[in-house]
Amino acid sequence: MPGVRPFEVDEVLYPFASHWFEMDGVAMHYLDEGEGVPVVMLHGNPTWSFLYRKVVRKLSVACRCIVPDYPGFGFSDHPKGYGYTPQEHAAWVKALLAHLNLESYVLVLQDWGGPIGLSVGVERPEKVAGFLLLNTWCWPATLAMKTFSWAMGGPHREWLQQKHNFLVRKVLPAGISGPSKYDPDVMDAYTGPFPTWESRQGVAEFPRQLRKAKPWLKAIERRLARLKGVPKEMVWAMKDPAYGYESVIRRWRSYFPDIFVTREPEASHFLPEDCADTIVAAALRLTTGTEEGLTLKDLSTFGGPF
């Protein structure tokens, strides 16, 4: 039911008002905090807008932070007949942005948020005021990615993901290097959207799509040149077993030679949990061209505990 959160989350950790965008009888949940330059943050698998809570609490002092939950994730509906493909999620993001009537926006993209957000961006590059890449990709699967896809989204994906919730319970905390993975309230928030076999369909489908979405990924990769003139940065977690390699950074630089890279040596794959301040600093540079007037020291004291 639109306007009703389907599960509880600690209000100290996630002190935000919920917003809802309805299309064809389905409700997408999103955050809309602060004022200023719109910054659209897109999550991956198996997370939701909760992943960006530390960034939103600090960045919303200076910017308008918009963070959707894809259908089947977070507080959004689980539509009947929905395939949970990245193409479908991208269509929802595109519809939400049109609904909000944003003249331009900065994209913050992590994990599957990269190809989902860039697929929207290459269609309307004039709308993209900047983008920030956080341990993501946008090309057909490499051998390592295919291996992960077969292991997590192959013949045993229903048993692993829908029965045992393996990605949420095991892989997600393993992809956080900081202390939040030991906080039961944080882990409860990540498991909250996925209490049943049916509710885990989206989590189970994403690994499979690493292989199945090859034509779609290839089409986005071919059009990345449309974003070459857009201000851009990377914050890169070097402890990430999936993307924390110089070879991945070099591949991104083959598309965007001028991209500015900040390496985080102690952060892992779900880096908004590990280095929110670095992400906020990068977003401020993209939205204002400077961190002056709103320093990280100021930001570190804003919003109370996480």
C-alpha cells in the first residue's frame, strides 16, 4: 500500500521522510531530502536507499538528495509479473526523473547503479550535470564476473538467494570493511526488505543478469562517449574483491581519461558504509566546484550518530 512502509527501520539510522511515485498501480519509494542541486543516488544489489543514509544526512545540507528503491527493493512494491531486470529498473528511474521534472542532476552510482544510471544518462546527456562512480562497471561481464554470475545466479540461485538469502546475509556484510557490519540494527535494515522467498526474486535475478544483460550493457558502453564532457569523479574502494583493482580504474579511464580518482585503501565494495565523507566531498566538488563553505569538519558533526 503506497505511503506505508512494509517493515520497520531504526529511525536514528534512517531519519528520513518517505516519498512515493506510482505508475501502473505500483509504488516506488524514494528519499527526497534537502534543497539545491539534485543529486540522484542509485543503489545496486542487494541494497536499497539505506546504503546512502550517511551520505544523505551530510550532503542534504547543501544539495537535494534523491534516492530511489527499485521495485522489489527497500520500501518499494514487489510488482506481479515484474522481471527484475536492470532494463526494467532503469525504466523506473527514468520515469521517476521525468515525474520530478528535474532540469539537470548529478548521478551517484554504485554496483548495478552504474549501468542503470548510465543507461539513463547516455540517453539524455544534456541532463547530467555530473556523475560519481563508486565501485561499479558498465560493460559486458568479464570472466570473473561470469564466474560470480554462475555461482550466485546460476542453476542454484533460487536455493541460494530465495531460500537462504545468501547475498544479503553473507556477501553484503563481507563487502563492508568498517564496523557497521557488526551493528545488528544495520544488518536488520538490510535484511528487512527480503523476509520471504517471493520477496527475494530481485536479489536472485541481478547475478543472473550479469550474463543475460550483455547486449544491453554493450549498448551502454558504446554510448559512453556522449558523457565525455560531463564533470566526473570516482571514489574507489581498494579492498573490494570485485572491483578494487587498478585494472578496473584504467578501464574507466579508457572511456573518461580526465576522470578524477580518489582511492580509499581501507574501504570495500559497499563503500557508502565505509567512506561516506569522501563521497560527500566528491559530490560537493561536482555540485558546487568546491568544498568551501561546507567543510568535511562541518559535515562530520551534522546529523548526530549513524
